[in-house]
Amino acid sequence: MRHTNRTVHYGLLLALTAALGGCKTTQAPPPEIALPSAYTKSGKQMADEDIVYKTWWSSFKDPQLDGLMKQGLQENLTLRQAVARLEAAHYGVIAAGAGGRPSVTTQGDLFGRIDKVGNSYRKGGRGSGNLEFSWDLDLFGQHRQAKEGARQRYLAAAANVRAVRLAFQADLVSSYIDYQYFQRSLQIMRSNLDSYNQTFTLTSDMRDEGIATNLDVAQAKALVDSARAELPAMEKGLQQAANHIATLLGLSATEFSSRKPKSRRQPQPGSLKGIGVPADLLRYRPDIRREEFLLASAASEVGVAEAQLYPALSLIGTIDVARLISAGATASVATWSFGPSIIATILDGGRLRANVDIAKADSRAQYLAWRQTVLTAVEEVENALISVNRDEQEMKAYRQMAASYEETRALALESFKGGTGIILDVLAAERSLGQARLALAESQRNLAKGYVSLQVAIGAGSAVTERLPINDSLKQQKIRPVPVPVLSGSGSAPVTHKATGAPLRLNRAS
């Protein structure tokens, strides 16, 4: 009869706890944001599906740049740190999931002794063992929500790897563009200096013949000195760009000095196809994906905090075994116990409820961070599109201007040599031509950097060369190592919010 009553009590306890569990709900704000149907300077076509695997820097057709990128993707220290944090997040999922599983611990002791009885000694001893079993019944979802939160943080860490990879690509390619720009600027300035020296020599000779004056010579000499004064700043920029490339490759400046890239033509961008519509950013921009996963993790933390408002039910069991040995006699003792244990907080001064409110506030803040990231991403694409469009027009104008000043210089020099022109016209034409050549080089650098900003802004290349050492173990844990959510062909299908299952509404503005 006693055994029957105990069973009834256990059943009532489990039923009461289960009933309390039905009262808990977790609701996170569904992420939604109104996005335009197209960018200002692009069409309405969707982006290429493989854009995250696109080696967009190959469009510059520069083998040196391709080699630096290949090396950097393997050796960049910031990127390797992000991968290490991803690995830590993976083990965090395992640790979080262990809370809802049975736990078994054991302990053993062995003692020996010698008793003196008269003139003789007797050996004896005692051995004991203990086995403990416990299992927290996750009736209110605390452990389940904790594991889901850890899983979402892992996915956020995976997205962060891609974000860091994008930042590295932008930094390396931009630094290489700067490096080749300063190389080109030095070539232009040294060419200008040679031309200025020739004009200075010609002016000096004509002064000796009584055609030019000392003022003409002084003005020609001032142009030479001005060009020489600009060389150190360009040389400094060249060296600093090389040093930064070395750092991005995980090398010291000394190690990189013997492997500096050779001077080549300034990188020029390729096609701008596949830009897509703003909604594409929700699946291709890793920083947006990261913030979405963090939002889902924050929603899980709300669930964890709410679960702590309710009683905790555990199944606990122990088995104790002891064996005594004394004077040739042995004896064994074994005991065991098993049953449920319930812990409920009655008074805590409002701490647990405050924890729930804190978690909800954090979730709302993360939701706003997600919205801010989306809007910033759209702005970055818009700005990059405008920049590329305007820089391309500017480069064409500077190319035409340089050609015009080239002709002007030739005519001025011819007139001066023929005695019908003045040196001031020659010097002004040479100065304008030198400035136009430098401005053209600068516009080419700006166009190339604008192209880099655009590719990074749309998330291109964020998943190239993804060879994470823990992918196999992640697959075993049924965790997707490289999350690439894909929308349907039209781009209008909803994306499911990971925390709540609510649709991610895009509400495109016309």
C-alpha cells in the first residue's frame, strides 16, 4: 500500500508540473522592414545565386592581386580569429545541450588498516563506491531554449566569419589599389620632373642666347623644385600601403619587403552585373544574417528567463556500496534511492521577473540593431552605386582633359622655341598637364575603390574558400556550418524568422 501511495504522489507531482509548463509562452518581435523595389542606379533583376562565392577581384585581371588574396584568405590573423571564435561557439552548442540530458557521476574510496591485538597484527580495510544519477526534466523548455540560443549564436559566429572575410577582402584590394596608385603617381611625377628639367635646360640655353630672361629661368626652376617636393609624400604613401598589405597577410614589413608587388597598370573594375534588388541583402549580407541570428538568440534568452519562473523537476537516484574486511571476515552493505525532486522559488524580491524583463529589453534592442543594419546596408549599396557611376564619368573627363593639355603643351613649347611664344605659357601648360595626369590616376583609384565598396556592400565573395576544420563535426551535430538562406526566384517569398517562425516581411515600397 505504501508503494502505491508513493506512485500516486509522484504522478500528481508530474501532472502539476506539466500543467504549469503549459502556461509559458515566448514571443519575439517579428522582424519586418519596408525596402524599395530597386536601387537608384540599377535594375530590378535579382542577384546571381552564387554571388557569395564570387571571386570578384579577379575582374581586375591582375595575377599579383589574385596571389595576394589567396595567401591572405589563408593567413590573415583577423580571419583566423573569427574562425576560432566560430569553433568556440560550436562547442558552446554542445555544452548548452548537455543541460537537458541525464548525468551520471561515480566516486570510489579504498582504505586499509592494521590493528594490533596483543603481540600480533591484523590487517583490515574498507572499500565503498557511489553512483549518482540525475536528470532535469525540461518541462518548461529552459534547456531547450538555452541550446537553441547557443545554436543561434553559433550561426551568428558563422555569419561573422563571412563578415570578417568581406572586410579583409575590401582592405586588401583597397590597399593594393593604393599601392599601384602611388606607383603610378611616382611614374607620372618623375616623368613630369624630366619634362620640367628639359624645359629648365632649354630656358637656360635661351637665356644664354639672349632670348629668355633670368625671371624665365627662375620660374622654370621653381616648377622643377615643386615637382621634387611632391615625391617624398608619394614614396611615403607607397611604403605605407606595402606595410599594410604585409600586416593583412600576417607578415612583418621586413618579411614582405622582398616580396612586394611589382609596378603594374592601375586596377580597373569589370562588369557591374548582378547587383540585384535591396531584398537580396537579407540573404547575402553576412552582417544582416549575423544580427538576425543574434535576434533569434535573444528571443531564446527570453524563453530561458521565463522558464526559471517555474519549478524545476529532477529525477535523482543514488546507489551506495560498501565492503568491510577485518580479521578474515567480510561484509557488504548496499543501499539505493530513487525519486523526483522539485525546487520552486517562493520569494526572490522580483529577481526572476526582472531577468525576464531584461531579456525582453535586450531582444527589442537587438531587433532595432537588425533594422539599423539593414538600412545601413541599403545605404552603402546606394552610395557605392552612385560613386561608381560618378567616378566613371569623372575618369573619362580627366582622360580627355589630359589629352587636351598634352596638345596645349606641345603647341606652347613649339611657339616658345620659334620665338613667338613666352615661357609662362609653356610652364603653365606643363603644370596643368602634370596635374591632369595625377588627377586621372586619382580618378582611376577612386573608381576601382568604388567598385570594391560595391562588391563588399552586396556581400559578394563572403563565402569563398570556406574550409572550416570543424565542418565534419558540425554536420554530425546537425548544424549547418555555412548558412546561406535563399529566397525564391522572385525575391518576394518570406524568410522565416529563426526564433519565432514568423515571416520576415519585406513590404517593398513602390
